[in-house]
Amino acid sequence: MMRSDAALWEVLLNLLLSPLMWGLVVLGAMSLFAHWLDSPKGRGWRGERAVRRILAKLDAESHTVFHDLTLETEHGLTQIDHLVVSGEGIWVIETKTMRGLLKGDQHGRFWYQILGKSARRFQNPLRQNYRHVRAVQEVTGLAKEAVHSVVVLAGSAKFDGDMPDNVVYTKRLLAYLMVVGVTDHRLEAAERSKAVHAIEENRLPPGRATNRRHLAELEKRFANK
């Protein structure tokens, strides 16, 4: 009986160590990862990674970049995808990674995503980002002219008709930040330093605990509406 058990363990060990087995494991892992990448969370992750790569091209001496930023204000938590502090002010960036055709306007409460014959409405990201902008103004004490909102469409979705102001495709983001969106309102070095310090002081540590707290607050907020 002991010899039989030993032989069985030897067969199992040889199977586990075989290149074929490891090849199947790798293929399975790749298949699961590919499936996740095509899920809403996976597409969102890809979109935010694309924006991160673009923002990494900004001059680090004149730009301070934050990612996955959760600020705590007297009105609650606000989670911001990306934020850039520069001489032109602060850019609060909301990333949307979507497919299909998008319809909506600057001030409407909802936009619509059209996939084939189906349509789904979602909150106007410009309105969503307005709360983020207000949180940054509250934390930094800067005037509204110094804090700018921009929505980035990072997926394959195309906008139906004219693009609303302050909405850009990923490939246009860098040009928008450096040329198109430049305003006359300048932030001096001391103001930028003070703003960065304020943001860091009011930032919650990124991670699961902060995400869970933010999600619970969102659920409570929308449950009361």
C-alpha cells in the first residue's frame, strides 16, 4: 500500500512539473486576464493606465501629478482619477473608458451610451467632475478660475455630434493641457507649492480601506435621493 501511494505521488509530482501542465496553467491565467480586461473594471483600469502614461510625459519640474486621489472635505469624500498642478492652475481629470456611441450635452444631467440597438444612460461626467473640482477648491483655497475640469474619453467610444467643452479623447489630452486649455490665470511657484501641500495633507491613503469607505459613502448618499 505504501509503495502504491508513493508511486501515485510520484506520478502527480511529475505531472505538476511537466511543461504541458505549466503551459495549460499559463494559458488558463492568460484567458482569465483577457476576460477581466474586457470587463467594465478591466476597461476602466486600461483607460486610467493610458492616461497615466500620457501624464508621465509632462515636465516633472513644472507639473505635479496625482493619481487615484481621495480627498476628505467637510462635505465628505471625493475620489479623483487624476489631478495635475501646473502654472496654468489645477486640472481635475475624470476618465471614462467606454465603447459605442455617446450622446449628451454640456449641461444635461445624463449622457447616453448606444451599443447596437440598446441605450444606457449614465451621469454626465462633467457634472460628476464638478463635485471633484469643488473639493479641490475647498482643500486648496484657490479661486474657481484656477481649478479646471476635463473629461477624458479613453475607450473606443465616439461622440455623436460636437464634443462638449472640456471633453477630449485620450490622444488629445496632452495638447489640451499644454495648449488648448491654457488660461490667463497663472499660479506662481509658491501658490503651486502651497496647493500641493494642501492636497497631500487632505489625501487619504490609497488602498482597499479608503475605497471601501468611499463606496459606503456613495451608497449612503444615493440611497437618500
